[in-house]
Amino acid sequence: MNAHRELAPGVPEDYYRRIFDAERRHFWYRGMWVNAAALLRERMHAGGRLLDAGCGTGGFLRFALEEGAFDHVAGTDIAGAAIELARERVPEAELHVVPLRELPFSGASFELVVSNDVLQHVPELEVGESLRELRRVLVTGGALLLRTNGSRRLRRERDDWRAYDANTLRDRLVESGFQVERVTHANLILSLLAAMRGRVPHAPSEERHGIPMKPPGKLVSAVGGIALAGEARWLRRGRSLPYGHTLFALAVRV
């Protein structure tokens, strides 16, 4: 993997601009961020230092600064094009173009690390190394929140793309030295509707990348937003969801 790649492999030239625009207008992105906040609970307001590893165009970092309380935020991404847009959105963040396995921070630099929809793209042989690197930059007792593609069973389409099942994700974290607090699916209702239509997540390509070209209509946005907000309330109570094309794991460095 090239740490200075302008684009991630197999995506169109305007991929990150599409993400940048969708994060501002599509209910799904904010719904996932609200679910993340529900899982993190008091960690969103504890101050300290936050790293978004694979921050893309900076949507979660902006959300974290507006909805939480952090003393310092940083982000990394493999794509220079994504980091350029993140600098526009989150000028106060410390940002770097690097892969997960080569984080430019000393050990114990962060109280919280998040990584959204990145792990499924890490080449199989680099997954353990990347997770150990995320652990290295956490303080003892610090938390890692992972969001990745979810499936009822592990599904691989190529070396750098997979959909995790809950047990496999938990096992990879434990093997890398984490204590796992929670693993839960998310995006339940929307995933059920998609599955009924024969749609499941696939590896991105120039023709099929999953980034919406335009926001959905008001009714779809309202219904989708309500569904994801309901999930967040459920997760905030310490409960889990049994199905969904999204999988969250919350783990701690011990």
C-alpha cells in the first residue's frame, strides 16, 4: 500500500468529493455517527485526544468536535485527495497521509481512536499489524471504536475487501491485544430492506462504489433518520442488534 496515494485503489476520480458532499446531505452518515456516539457514551465528552484512523474527508471529526468535547483531534488516511478535503472541513485537526500500519504518532498518544469503514479494505496480511498499531497509539485504558462492513458470516471478495461477522471481528481484536467490550450490528431496518431487494455490500469499483450521487427525497430521509435514531437509543441502553450490514466493535487497550 502506498502511503502517498492520491486515491484508494479501484475508485473513481471524484470518489472523495462524492463522500464529502454525501456526508453533508445524506441521513445515513449522520445516523452512523450518532450510533457511534451512543456506543461511546461518556467517552464523547471526556476531553482528551481523538484519532480518526482512516478519516476520509473529515466528516466524523467535524461531528465529534461539534457534538463532543476533545482537547485535540487528529486524522489519517491513505488517500491524499481525502486529506485535502478533510483540511477544508476540519482545519483545526492534525492530519496525515499514511496507512493504518504506519501511524506517525508516539505510543500512548490518544485516549480514543475511531476507524470507520477502513478495516474491510486493509489487505488480509496487514490486518493484525494495523490493529496492533491502533493499540500502540492508545493509552492504557483507552478505547478503540471500529465500524466495518457486517455480515452473518465472514465474506471475502478479494484480498483488500471483506465483510466481517461478529465472531471474526472480535477474535481479530483479541489476537491484537484488546479487551472487547461490545460488538453489535447496526443499520438493521435499512439492511433488511436492502436484503429483500437482493442488495448487500460489495467491494468498491469505479462502476459500483456505494456513494450516493444525490441525497434521497424528504420522505426517505425522514424515515431513514428515524430508524437510525431509534437504533442509537437502543444501543445507548447497552443493548445490541442481531443483524445489519454495518458492524461496530468497542474495545479497550489493557
